Amino acid sequence: MLLKHSIKKKRIMRDITYWKNLVQLLRIENKKIRGRIVELIKGREKWKLKTMRYREECIKLKKIIKKLEKKLSLDKFHIKQDKPKLSHYSIEVIMLFLRSKLLTSCRFRSVSKVLSIVLLSLNLELKQAKTPSRTCGMLWVKKLGYYCITVEKEKAEDWILLLDESIGIGKETLLLILGIRRSQIDFSRPLSVQDMTPLVVKSRESWTGEDIFAEIEYCKQQLGKIIYATTDGSSTLKKALRLAQIPHVYDVTHAIAIMLEKLYKKDEKFIKLTKDMGIMRLKLCCSQYAHIMPPNQRSKSRFLNLDIISQWGTRVINVLENKKVKEGERDLLSWLLELKPFIIEMQNIMTSIEQLSVLLKYNGLNQKTYKDCLKILKSNPQSSKQALFNSLFIDYLDNNMHQRSTKKETIMCSDDVIETIFGRYKNELNQNPMNGVTDMVLIIPAMTSKLNQEEVMKAIDGNTVAEIKQWQKDNLCDSLSVKRNEFYNVKTVG
């Protein structure tokens, strides 16, 4: 009897323990489900608001579509023959040519050919027998650029400058100054080229701080008050801003490049990594293992493009550790495993840089984004280099925060838009680089045009070739093509 009683007691105790554990598990599960329900309720409310907003937008767009359908004849599309007085072509054809050129990377000859194909394919009617030629399109772009650079600017108390120098071929150096009003900046996206107002486009053999200061003073006369200027750390630009007593905001991209240079320029592991990558690339470029060769490293702006190196190294290490690789490939890449901690550390830093850059380029620098930047820096795995980068970046934030006139002000700390313009211009210059900086540099202010019909009409009718030539004499130094023509223009004696 005692034995049976003890067995029953053990079973009861075991059952009690089982049900206790089950109840605890169910309580935990119940708590998770309740939390999930709360999240779903919040999410549902957000989606309801988004749906309501999108419905309103759809209703507005439907109304616009109905209005456009009334205006357009769907049976056959005719181009109106409204045209500028100084042009043989209609304004619609001119607009189509300018948009095709300025909003894409097409060459002038390509635009002319594409335009003829579009007109034929869409059955568009033209009175002209020919589509606009390359030279005709170049003249339109120059006139539009001349109009944008010379038109009277709005005077205000909240102008911001972006300025930079670009080195061309030979000794030609191009100075570009753009402006935008603080009240017109949309801090929900990065700046676009069309947001900017062109102020100065000039070339010289060299620019001093005093020269640039004179141009800034000219901008002041045009605009009114300039509250600050965003640019890189060029000594001449900094001196010009100091002379003009304009606060200098350091561009975040160039600032990060300087920080990375301090971190890695003299680092032995980094030097070894880049050197071995270069040797490996040379060895494998024409071999059966060309598919695993490292990416090409840029000689210029190397520290602006470290993410290419860290991403490649991380991917290779991932493959070697998690995938079966052929012996030949493993032998060639196994040296990277020795540098695994260094590469992972670099990738973590590059990830934080990407997050910081997106935050500041989209939303600017203010009290909120300052705190968000600190959160990003603290969230990353801490190491000696990460700690040094954090310290340098916080110093950068603190220095720029002092440039705010009020606590609620948002600082624009990126001049990527000016780098974009220079990149597009250099792409245009590559068609014939030996010409140097010519009057075709007017394509830069033309890029900033909103490309509306009224503006284009004024540009085509209101400006002449003689005015463009005079502007070229006043603002551009002798180009390489001019110097070359003077050199080879030999008059025979006797």
C-alpha cells in the first residue's frame, strides 16, 4: 500500500510540474501575442492614414487626367506651330530637343537622330522637312544657359551659396558658384540640379582667395544677404569666405573622406590589402580566374570609394566560409581570411558612413538629425578605429552646428549637386577634351533651367550670338583650341 501511495504521489507531483511549466509557457506566449496585437493595431492605423492620403492623391490625378484628355485629340497628335521669332522650329520641337539633351546623357548628334525617329514613330506632323541639327541644338543650349546666368536674381535675406573649382586640361580652372534660398530647400530629399540658381561660371588659369572673394561680393550685390556657404576644404575657397565674412559649412562627403584618410592612409594592414589587391588584379585579368579578381581602385578620391574595397572583401570572406569553392580559387583568395577582422571593421565603418550620409543629405543638420547621428555612431560595434571615427565625426557635427543662427535652423551640409554638375559637364567635355573650356560651358547654367516654355521662349528670342561671344570674352580665358590655332597659324615669309 505504501508503495502504491508513493507511486501515485510521484505521478501527481510530475503532473503538477508539467502543468506549471505549461502555464508559464502559455503566459509568455500570451504576452507576446498581446504585444503583437498592439503592434498590428498601430500599424493598421498608419496604413489607414496612408490609404486615405493616396485616395485623395488618386482623385486629384484623375481630375488632371480628365482635363488633359479633353485638351488632347487621341485620333491624331499635331504639333502646334507656335515658334520663337528667332527660330525656324516650333517651340515644342525646341523643348523636346532641350529636354532630351539636358535631362539625359545623350550627345547632340544622338539627340538629333533620336528626335527624327520619335517624330516618325509617333506620327507627329512637322512643317519643317528636317529635324534640328547638332549645331542648332548647341546654339539653343548656349542661349538657355546665357539666359539663366544673366537673368536678374531675386533679392532676399536667406541665400545659401555652393561653390567649387574644377581643374580642366592644361591650366584652365573653372569656378562655379550656385545659390539657393533657405526657404526653398526641401529637406525631405537631396538637392537636385534644377533647384539651384547659377550665379558665377568663370574660367582662369588660376584662382586666388582674393579673386573668389571678388566674385562672392558680386553675388552679394545680386542676391542680398548670404547666410552661409557650403563647400569643401579648399584653402582658396576658405580664404575667400573668410574675407567675405560668410560662415563656412564643410561638405559632409569631403569631410568623411578626410576622416577616412586619417584612419587608413598610414595603416599597415590597409596598405597591404590595397597593394595585394592591385597585384592580384594584374595577375588575374587575363587568366581563367578573371571572374574573382578584385575591383579597380581609383587613384583619385580613393578614400571616397573605400566601400568598394570593404564590400568586395566581405563578400569573398562570406563565400570562403559558407560555400564550397574550387581549390584554385580558394588558394588565390585565402589570404583575405588573415585580414578578416580588419575588413569587417572597415565594412562596419562604411555601413555607418552610408547611414550618416543619407540622413544628412536628405534631412540636413539640425537638433534632431544631430541626435540621430549620435545614435548611429553608438549602435555600431566599437573598436579603436570606430572610436576614432566617432570622435572625428562628432567634432564635424559640433563645428557645423555652431553655424546655425537659431536653434531650430536646419543646415544644408552637402554640395553633391555641384559635383553632379561638374561630372555631367566633364562627360560633355570628353567628346573633344583638347578644346578645353569653351562657350559650351554654358550648358552648366542650362542644366539648372526648369525647362518651361515661357523661359525657353525668352532665352531663344531675347539673346543673340553676339551677346554669347561677348560673355565668353568677359568670363572665360583663352581655351586650348584658341591657343593651338594661334600656335599653328604660321604665315609663310616671301
